[in-house]
Amino acid sequence: MSAVEPTTEPLTVDIWSDVVCPWCAIGKANLDVALESFAGADDVEIRWHSFELDPNAPAAVAGDHAEQLAKKYGMPVDTARQRINQVRVTAAKVGLDMRFDQVRPGNTFAAHRVLHLAAERGVQTQVKERFFKGYFTEGAAIGLPEEVERLAVDAGLDADEVAQVLESDAYADEVRIDESDAQRLGATGVPFFVFDGRYAVGGAQPPEVMLQVLDRCWQERGPQVEVLAGGDADGAGICGPDGCEI
């Protein structure tokens, strides 16, 4: 009989998101809080997947953000401002500074393509979080190639490689595959988390929910041993700390 060994594969957390989605940034911050209390945090691998909230958006959208949201969702501007402020307050509670008065929305396809390059270079999370900060805190126009390049290089990618991606259609297929996978999984909004390829969680769930799912995945990993026979009462010989049955 071969020896039973624990699995050495990382516990994966696949995240579908868009870089202009505030709840995606908040959801990742909540996951980070959960990981601080998770015993297997060193064995967790986070993988980001593309999801465009508005694939038809222009490179840059001008104007007041609250007015844009009010028009998009058919609500009064004051209501839009209140909802934006609620998101800002929620973000602040997990250490995120979201300045919606200066965000500059735009098409995120180029940013998603660069994130696939970042995955190959081992800096995907660093680039993703740099995009979040650039867009939500610094007012970067995330749909402009020069802004995408600047932020990506800040996060550790090579400038020439980023430029080559942005000047071509590199990783376009990978973005479309991610989006097709999201549809297959039933993800109609983001963030959308899949833990260890088994459990899906939609939305920016609080850290305690994230931790419960992580713990469940961790407990279910590796070989599961079920005792079918044994013990003091079944008549079988057995040895223990106090000696052997005679």
C-alpha cells in the first residue's frame, strides 16, 4: 500500500472582476482580512479573471460620476450621490480611499489584457491592486493605454512588454475565455469568487463569510479517512500507549 500524503497543491481563489468595480476592490480587501485569520493563508493562490462591466464603453467618459450613474440607472442625482457615499464609507472601513469625485471611467479591455501578461509574470495581484488604486484614488483614466501602461509599470511589469501588448491584440482571446467561463458559471455580476474550484461566492461578502469558505475548503482537502472498523469493543487486537491487548 502506498503512503498517504497530504496534498501540496495551493488552495486557489479565482476572482472574476472589473477594475472599475468598487465592490470588487472592497471584496478583495475583505478577502485579505479573512486571510489574516486563515491557518492556510501561505498556501492560497489568488487568480484574477476578466469581466467587463461595459464592453462598449469608450476609452474615456467625461462628466460628473454621480450624474453618469443617475442617467444610467434612471434615478435622481441626489440618490446617486447618496449611494456613492455609502460605497465610499464601506470602502473606508477596509482601508480603501475611494474618491468618486475624480474617477474617470472608460473601457477596461486593455487593462484586462495587461492583467493576463501580469499573471504570466507572477505579479497579477500587484498590477490589479495598482489599477484599483489608480482608478479609485488617483483619478487615472483607466481606459487610456498610456495610463494602463504607467500603472502596470509602477506595479512591476516591464515597460516594453506592456507596450507590445497594448499595441497589439495580445491576450484578447484570454479575456474572452474568462468572460465565457463567467457565463458558464452563472456569474452575472462581480466580484465573483470561486474557492478551490468548488464553492462560488458572489458579491463583496464580509470577511467572516470568506473565512468560513476558506476553512471549509481546507478541511475538505486531501485524502479523507473513514474508520470502518476498530476500537476496543470489536474484538480485534490493538496496541496503544498503554501497551497491547493480550
